[in-house]
Amino acid sequence: MLPLFAAASAHAASADALRGTAESWLRQHFEQAGDRVVVQADALSERVQPPACPQAWQASLPDNARPAPRLSVELRCPSTGSRMQIPVRLQLFRNVLVTTRPLQRGDGITATDVHAEERDITRLGYGYIDQLDQVSGRLLSRPLGAGSVLTPGALGGRQAVRAGDRVQLIARLDGIEVRTSGVALGGGDTGARLRVRNDSSGRTIDATVRDAGVVEALP
């Protein structure tokens, strides 16, 4: 069990007092700077008679308990050993990164691709990303629609080409291969589609990443 926490004392605690104790402790347990915690303990059955405790009730959760919509806080009386299980509903709102536009597999993530939105992380079963530096150099392993929460599982490898990189541009026409240089206007891993500015012509063309620093013009 997690370390016990001294809660409000009560010699003949009412059900409402115990519910309040569980709510207060759980709120303190999960609260971090910038978070918004909403806690509501379920009403106890009228048949439940809370035992008297001459000391402060102590609250705890099972070891390694993670934020979840439904939790059970255990209250224990240190002197008598009496225990109560208080079912509690939890909402833990935190700013997480959400996509601002549709993104494709192989795209890199930039500051303009995401923004912070407050979401209840107890409902984010696949996890979440809350800092842009957590995705630095990473690529999407699958497409995401606008408004999607960025999750660790959506991230794949690293970028073979980054926006602003000098790249070798390959163009093929009627079996003839021409190579020139250009500047990548986007980034991605092998197979990703991006725009490249051709140094020779000054034109911007569509291309796909073939290797680190190498792209091929699309027909």
C-alpha cells in the first residue's frame, strides 16, 4: 500500500465525514501544479455504520495505483485497525498536446502542428504527451486527425530529413535520372511526402524521402 496519510479525526465519524476525508486525501494525492482535480465519493449505503476511531483516520491507495475514473480509497483507524472502503470518482484535468490539423504517417511534429488543451487524463487509456520536447525528432507511426490527443503509441522513429535541411533531389524522366540539390520545406522518415525547393529552378515540388538527406521528386 502507499504510505498512509493522516486524515481528519473523528470519534464517531459520520458517513459524510468519511467521504469528505477520502475526497480531500485523493485530491491532495494526485494534484500537481497546473492540474484541476475533481473528486466525488459515492454515497455509502444506509446500512453501513462507520466505526468510531479515537485517532485520525488514515487514507491510502493500492501500490502503484494510477489515475482512473473509478478508485477505492481505504480508510484505516490506526488504533483499532478498523477499515472502510470509500468508492470515489476521479477526474484529473491536465494540459496535453492535441493536433491542430490532420497529420500523416511519417510526419514530424512541430510547434504549429499541436497546441495544449485541457483533457481528463483518467480517460486517456493510451497515454498522452504534454511537452513538445518529448516528440523532438520523432515521427508519426500512423495518421492522426485534427483534434487528436498525441499519444506515445502514435510516435515512431526519427526524421531522416528535417525542414530546412539541404537535400539531394533525384528526378526521373523516361528512364533518365537527374540529381540536383534543394532545401527541404518539411520533414519526415523514409517514405514520407514533403515539399522541396529546387536550387536550380527555384521551383517548389512534391517529393518523397528515400534516405537520410535524399529525396525523390514525385511525377
